[in-house]
Amino acid sequence: MKVSSEQPFEIVYSLFSHEFLGLLFESFAVQLDEKGRLSFAHQNISHVNAPEFASGLDEVDYKLIKWMDEMQQESVVKKFNHKKLKPKDFLRRIYDPKTENKAVQELIEEKLEGLRAKILENLNGKRLFEMGNDGNPIWREIDIMPEQASVLFHFRRNEENTHYFPTIKYQGEKLEWQYKNGYLICHEPAWLVVDYRLYNFKKGVDGNKLRPFLNKKFIVIPKKVEEQYYRKFVTQLVSSFDVYAVGFDIKVERSQPKALITLSDLPSNPKTDLFGNVIEEEEEDKIVFDLQFQYGDYNFRSEEKSDNNVELEHIGDNYIFHKVIRDLEKEKSYGDFLKNLDLPVKSSRHAMAKSKAFGWINTHRDRLQEEGIQIRQSTNGQGKKYFFGHAQISVEVKENIDWFDVHAIIKFGPYEIPFQKLRKLLLQGKTEFELPNGEIAVIPNSWFINYSEMFAFLEEQEQEEAFQLVLKKHHIALAQELQQNNLLQLTLSRKLEKLRDFSKIEDYELPVSFKGKLRPYQKAGYNWLRFLSEYRFGGCLADDMGLGKTVQTLAMLAYEKEAHPDATSLLVMPTSLIYNWELEARKFTPKLRILTYTGTQRIKDNSRFSKYDLVLTSYGIARMDVDILKGYYFNYIILDESQAIKNPGSIISKAVNELNCRQKLILTGTPVENGTMDLWSQMNFINKGLLGTQGMFKKQFLQPIEKKNDMEKAAKLHAMIKPFILRRLKTQVATDLPEKVINVKYSTMTPDQEKAYEEVKSYYREKIVNEMSIPGLKNQQFTLLRGLTQLRQIANHPKLTDKNYHGDSGKLEDVIHMVNETASEGHKVLIFSQFVRHLAIIREFLDHEKIKYAYLDGTTKDRQAQVKAFQENDSVKIFLISLKAGGVGLNLTKAEYVFLLDPWWNPAVEAQAIDRAHRIGQENKVMIYKFITRNTVEEKIMALQERKMALAGELISTEESFMKSLSKDDIEALLS
């Protein structure tokens, strides 16, 4: 009968018996009569039509309706009815004794029991009925009792047998429930209907323990199966429920748990192959921590989670059930406490490397005692007897003239251990040794972590007829870090203490002979270089590209000339940088006497070096002339682009390490290119032994950092090198920078490139000079423009004019180097060229290296997509743009660097390109690099342009105006 949701109605739930599935629930809407009573008008509700009756439903009703839908036969059989039989036919087959499927029956019953339990738990406050045989959903109402009943299980033992039965109490009164036509709706947990009242029970009683007694007073347990029954069944009841016994005893232990950690050895198991050969040995034996809880005489593993534990004791004819009531909350608090101390023993056992285990005990001993947690060794009589007392190490480091003196005291309980013995064990990686009392002391792992590097760097030095352990001064950062972590006492002079904080280094006057102005961060770099020089420390100036490593170094060299006028310094660099250094030195330090020691015509005589303040040479020459160079004692040896020696096994690395000097300095924007060993090679050059031997460095730092991602080792390595590396990023010194910093990068042609250039230059020089001698010839400008354009292209790369050219290009090498450097530092770069073919060569390199980039020339159709990729995609660091296509209409404020590959006569076009990056909205300071090839028309045009602009005071903005401004002498100079 249809129920109107517009008229008063009530939601009810009805219980009915299914032929196969047992007791099920259904939900109904029942219309109310004019007096508010339930009428005979009712309608079944499912999740489909429930929204229609939303005004009478709450959240619980929606859940109940959903669960009741799931227990109807159509839903129950859906998962199993693969042959698409009618639900009734399927169930008949499953439950018919001839065709039954017990496995499916069990799965169905498991699902239904789960649904019944959920429904019954949520019926409180709802109306429940038994359904009549005619389908009337409100045939008889069942009252849902608001409180839980309790069950007491009785055992009465006599000489012949034991009687067993349960009694039920509700609100303190005994409930008569047997022989009352009561029935169980659900068994797990039990929900019992008696006299149309629905009861559930404390402690989640299983209905199967009540069902046998619905129509039976008690169960008799014969004497012959008594013990077996007691052990298997009664112990469970005693553990989980209230039991009243006559004829045997139940003793209850109530106390607070005591936490015990038992330690036992777990020998390492080396991995072997099929033939028993050891493939891989574990690093160290382990110790197993086993957490247990003691209640009186009883111990329980923490993984055993039952509230109560019962053990049966049979003495003569008497039985005693020992019941221990556990405090699982307290046990959990112990587990949480230990977990917070990095000992996850919630599942009872945890294995840890032996030295780490004893380090953990040593660190947390006091806190464990405060919590009342005891540690003991396994008493199985096997294995070693370990020392569990307090282990202590105290180290004192005092500054001497050229080194640090190191004193250490080591104690295990009352025993003082010689420092030399423990140091030897630490260096060998051994974790244990025997104490005078026969116990085995295990060195805490924290000592390996904290002191192994320092102990490795210690050296023996004879002092006053004895050997004293000393530490070199350049290991100051290691000592300072240990002091900061309260791991040693360190006594330093006030001046050396300043090296801890770079900002506290004193301000030094710039040398009078230095012709330039340093920005604040550059002046701070100069101060740092001077400070290192005073203490004879080597340094690595690793500022971002474009921040002026060259000018800071030249300021320091100008001071060195004043302080040591007879000394000579050596500067080694890639060949392409020599000219740049010459130009910068002439500009900032014109009084420095400079020898460029390069080329095939160089005079291989190191006695000449003393006539100069600075010798410039290349890595290639240093490698070839190492015997000549190492025969001279230099003041400073400076390596520019020092990543050239990142491989310690390379010939150039070995060569520069053979050279002799008072002081060393390296310059690089990328101190680490491939891996941690890059750092060792460069640090070892400036401060020999700072990071130990190559083998020691691999063991102490490289392997833990690169293979195990050990952040503590990485932090320690950083602390050791920090005083000797100065690295400022462009973002850090942005306030010290002008809005635009323009640099000129000079490149040197390769021999093949130079040959191609000379051939074309000779051709046009002869052609143009001849044309200039013919009066009135109007093709001169066109020929000159064509010739200059070809020479500019060859200055970039001869491939621009000759597709068959297979040589290389000096400018391309420099551009690639700087692209790699900026991109590796995470900077974004705009690369402009007037020649699309030049961009194609750069593009080919980027494709080969799988470096992402954006690209724009006159043929690009998706201009905005390319701009968006560069501006918004962090992985796109490079934007290749043709000067003509990208001169206007672009807003590229993410760029930090602009590379102009082929500057030309029109400064306005260059300015427009620069302004693509340097414009409103730009948060970065922009570094501009103009690439000029030495001894080519590029260099000469730039010089000519500067001279003409200075003289005429006018802007040469077009090719035509530039050409008209050229005199005969100018043209001859361009083509000379």
C-alpha cells in the first residue's frame, strides 16, 4: 500500500525469517492515522526511494536502510550467482542437502552476521518489530533495552562431573531467559530476544555460549574429559568473562606491569651462493631487544595483546586457574615511550646493529631508569657477557702555533681505557673489546659517528720525548662542529674563532694599486681571501657565474704585490679564458706585471717567472710543462674553472698537485658536477689532507652520502669544508647588484676555425680594396656588408657558411660550457642570435644532451606556448630566440641570464633583446653576456662602435647608417 510522504508517517524496522538466510531486517515507512498511531498503510524503503521520505530520515536511518538492502537475497547472491539464476533458485541449490555448497554458505553467513551486528548496534532510539506471517511489518514490537546485560558463567565440580551453565542479570536483577521461547538474532556478538525485549551484553559475549541453554538448564562435563575441557574451554571463559566456580580455584593477579628489555645476540648471516661461497657479509652482528611485561611471577611478550591471561595449574585432584589482569594502556605507554626513543618494539622484538644498540642504551640509560624500564641480558647461558655500565668519552682540543693538541679520556664504568687503543679500534671499525673484569665492552655507535673523522685525521707528533696526537689547523671546522654539539672542549684564539662566522671577519683596506670599486659582497669576498692568506689556508671562491670571482681575485693579487713585491703567482685556466683575464687585469690591476705563458712559441725557462707578478697559463700547458712549473716556488697558485681537476686520477689533476707554492686558491661556479669525489679532489688541492686520503674519504663520506643518503655525514662534510668555500648565489646578493650587469666573454678561435676565417677575410679584403679604387662603384656597401656578415658567421661557427665544415668552434665551446654551468645552478637563460642557423647548432647540442628548452624564430607559430613553457615550467631552463623574432612583444621575466651570441652594430636591437628579460615584473637581477670572438671582425666592430659613438655622440641604429659612417681606414682596419 502506497504511503504518502506528504502525510504524517514513521520509519520502522522489521525482523523476519528467510527460508534459507535466517533472520533478516527490512525498513518501512508506515502511515500514521489521525491520532498519530501506526496504520496498516506501509511501504518498503530502499536506498532508491529513501530520498522521497527524507523528512523522516536521519543519518543513521540512511545507513540502516543501506545495510538492510545489502542483506536482501538479491544483493546476497549477486557475488556468487554466475549463472544468473533467480535468487530463490540459486539459494535453493546452495542450501539443498543434495546440491549444497558449504563454502558459499559460510561466506554468506559471515556477511550476514556482519550486517546484523552493524544494524543492531545502530538501532538504539529506533522502533523494531517482528513481521507477521501475512507480511505485516508491525505485527509485534520488540523493545530495545538501553543498557547492557551481564553474563556470569557457573561451574560446579563434584566427584563425578562438572555442571556448567550461564546466568544473566539486567540492571542488577536476575533475568529469567531459559524456556521462554527466546532466540538469538546475532551471535558475534550476542543479541538475545526474550519476552519481546532485545538484550546485548557486556564483554561481547558470543551467542554460541548462550544458545545451548535456551532450552536446557545446564551442561554436564564428565570426569574423564574434565582436564581437557578445562584447558581448552574453561581457560578461555575465565580469561574473557566473569566465572563463578565451586570445586576449583580461580586466583586473580592485579598489579602494575614492570617493563623488561631482554638483550640477546643475533649473529650476522652472510649471503652465500649455491656452492656456499660468501657473496656478501653483513656489516655487524646484531642485538635483539625483546620487550616483556612482568606481573608478579608472570611475564608476557608485548605482542600478546589479550586483556587477561589464564594459566591452569593441576595439583593432585585440584585445579587452580591463575588469571592475570593486564593493563594494556600502561603497556602501550611503555611501547610508545620506547618508540619515541627510536626503539620500535611494539611487536615485542627489534634487532639493531650491536654498536648502535649499545649506543642507544648509553644515550637513554637515565631516561629508562626514570621510567622504571629494566635492561638485562638473556639468561640462556650462551654468548658473551656484556658490560652494561656507563660509557664516557671526553675530548679536549687546544690551539697550538701550527696545529691543535688533542687529549682524550675514555671510561667504561670504573675502567679508563688508553686513548690510542680506542682510536685504533675506531679506525679499524671494530666495535668491541674485553674489559679487565672479563666483560665485553661495545663501543657506542655515536662515537663512530661523532669522532671517527677526527680520529682519522689525527697525526702523531714527537713532543718532549713523547708522542702527542695533533690535528692540522685546517680541520678547525671539524673541531668547532664537535664543540658546538658539546662533544669536545675547544680552546681557540680570538682571531681564529672568527672563521666560525664569516660576517665577523675584519674589514681589510683595498690595495692602492687596485683600480676599481668592489660591491659590498665582493668586498666581503676580498676580506675572506685576505683572512685565509693570513692563516695559510687554501680557499675555494665558488660564487655564482657573473658575480665577479675575477675582480675579487685581482684585488687580492694586487695586495699580494704590495705585501710580497718579489713573489710570483701562477693562474691556471682553460685556454679560452686567458684573454679575458688579461683584459680584466689591465683594467683593475694595471701595475701587475703579467706573463702569458702559452702558445707554441713560449720560452720554457722558469727563471723568467721572477720578473713578473702573475703568470697566466692553461691547463693544457700546465700538464705538458709540469716539470718546468714545479721547479719554481710560487706565491699563489690559482686554478680558474677548477672543476677541471675534479677527477683526482686525471693527468691534469696529478700535474697541478705537483706544483709548489705558499698558498692555493681555486675559482669555480660548479664545485660539484658529477659526485662527491669532485669535492675531494678540489679540497685536497687547496688544503692537502683536509678530507683525508682518497680511500678514507670514500669510506667516511662518499659511500655513506651517495649510497645510503646519510644526511648526518653530508652535514659533517659540509661543516668541514664550509670555512674554505665561499659561495654566494645571485639571489642572495641581489640587493648589491645593479639592475643589469653586462659582461663581455672573449672566445678564441680553434685552428680549423681560424683557417676558414682567414681564407674568407683575404678574399673580401682584396675584393673590397679593389672596388674602393674604382670611382662611383655603388656595390661597395653591399660587398662590405656581405663580407662582414660571412666573417661574423665564421666567428660564430664556420658551419654557418660551409655545411661541409667538420671542425669545431671556440665560441660554441664557451657557450656550451656556460649553458651547462647556469642550467646546473638552476638559472633560466635567454640565448639570442641573429642567425637561425647558429641557434640550430645550439639546438642540436641541447637535443643530444636531452636538455629541455623553448624555441622561437620567425617560423614559430605557437609563440605564446613557448613563452609559457619558459615562464612556468621549472624544467625548461633555456630559451633560444632569433634576434629578429624575439626583439619585441615578449615578456620573459623569469630569465636571470641573457646570452648575446653575435652582437652587431645596432645597440638598440641588443637593448630590446635584453629588455625581454629586464622589464617590469622582473624580480631577478639580470646578467648579460656578450660573446665576442677574439681577433675577428666582431672584436673590431665593437671597438669601432664604441669609438664612433663616443666621438659623434649619436646612436648608430641601422646597417645603412653604420656603413655610411665607415671611412676607408675603418674598412681596412676591419679587414686587417
